[in-house]
Amino acid sequence: MIGRYVLACLDMAGTTVRDDGVVEEAFTLALGAAGVTPDSAAFAAARDYVQDTMGQSKAEVFAALLGPAEAAQATAAFARAYEQLVADGRVTAITGASEVMAWLRSRGVKVCLTTGFAPTTRQALIARLGWTGTIDLALSPADCGRGRPAPDMILGAMERLGVPDPTSVVVVGDTRSDLEAGTAAGVGAVIGVLTGAHDRATLTAAPHTAVLDGITELPALLEVS
């Protein structure tokens, strides 16, 4: 255990996973499958909404943009597209992320990866990165109820891993929604990182404990907290 912390809930894309625009590429393909193509009037607005809601449930994002049938079609298309991009080797771990997870677990802190991806997409990504034995748990909105900014995935991780006290949990993510979810859960530390979708101004405008350049700065922060 590091201080009072016994559980770390770490976001995936942009926090522990570097996709270099793969999420946006999969969104473009998914919107196209629903008839919203890059040359359409609706695409620019949809792209802006997608960027603003990075970190949230992909199904919920499409539901906000499209009708029910089109949203279901786009959600399935996104999963197929992203999983193919993963299989093609387009997604890698953030440098040092695996080592930070190992450092946490070596000190008695359980690690849960949280994501807005569907469970099949999440598991394909974990398998590709070789993280099956590196973490204690991984959760998607479909496992817990609501996606971010609701706290459901964090509360679900606490329940599954036997962590009763939210102040013993640290949440790390690259989006405003990550920070809002951690705050809603009442966790002990809500930490933003600058390796993903949202910039420093966006993250510092949200409730937070700290904003770091990347997850590799997490151990030093926790050791002095």
C-alpha cells in the first residue's frame, strides 16, 4: 500500500494506451457506416462532440448523435474498426505505463483499467498489449451501468475488488470526464495526464488533485502524498 491508497483506476486510451489518432479514425469509420461521411454537413459537429466527450461510453456518444438504429449500427461499426486497428498493430502502450502498473501492484495497490470501449474491444486491446496478467480488473460501462462522467465504473471496481473506502482510491485519466467521474465517486486523488485527448486548460478547469505530463510521474506523486 502507498499511503492510504489500495486501488488505482487507470483509463486506457490516452492514459495507459497510445493510439495516435486510432480512436478518431474508428469514430470516422463508424459515423460513415451510419451515413455521416466526412463531406457531410453533420460530420464537423459530430467530430467536435466526439472530441469533447472523449472518455465517455462510445455507445452513449453515438446515442447522443444519432437515432436509435443508426447509433446501434455505429457502435458496432466502431468496435469492429477499432479491434481491426488493434489487430493491425496500430495501438501501443504509453511508454512506462506497464512499469507503473507493476510498481503499483508490487506495493499492494490493485489496478483496474477503465474505458469507454465495449468489453470485446477492451479485451482485444488488453490481449494485444499483453496486460492480462498485469492488472487485477478491467471494466467498461456495459459492466457497471453508466459510462463516465458517472462514477459507476469506479464504484464497480471498488465492489469487485473489496475496497470499501473511496478515499483509498486514485483515479487517473486524460479527459475531463475521467476527472468528473473520480470526483463523483469521492476518491482520494483525481489525476489528469496530458498524453491524451484533453489539454492542460481543459483538465485544470475540471475538479482535480493534480495534472501530470504523463502516467510515469504517478509514482513520485503518490510517494509524497
